[in-house]
Amino acid sequence: MKRTGLRLSEAAAADIVEQADRYKEQSGPPLAKRWEKAVTSALLRVLENPRAGTICTFRRAELSGVRRVPVAGFRKHLIFYQFRGAEILVLRVLHGARDLESLR
């Protein structure tokens, strides 16, 4: 059986780094490290069980099939991803109040 791969979009990678920087500035390095570990853990969970994420409903066709999972310990942050063949593409890592459709 072919193993599924995981790839971060440039936007998703930037989301993770920007949020870590924000936490570091506001609350210090321990919170930034906790964020990085929580995101890594959530991404590994997606890789292990890609269909576990909740399917999102968007109007835009290119967002068809997008799923989301929360980042544990940061309950308002969500990882948005979709399947692209044998690969999982992480589109964005955002606060749940942000509008994914307008950001794409």
C-alpha cells in the first residue's frame, strides 16, 4: 500500500511561523514552542487518519473536499487540508474566525 504524503502550502507554512512569532512576542518562547508542538502533533494525526477531519462546506469549487481539524490546546485554530492524489495538501492554519474563502 502506498503511503500518503503531507505537504504544506507556502501560506500554511507562513501561518504557522507567523503565529509562533506572535506568541513569542506576546507571551514568550514557551508558548511559541507549545504552539509548534501542537501543530506538529495535529499534522501527524492528519497524516495517520486523513479522513478524520470534518468536511467543510464552501461555495468556491477549488475548496471542494477541504477538511479541517483543530489544533489541540489552541482550540480556535484550525488546520485546513485536502487530498491531492496520494498527498495531503495543508492549505492554511488559521484562527477559526478567519474566512478561508476570502484568503485563498
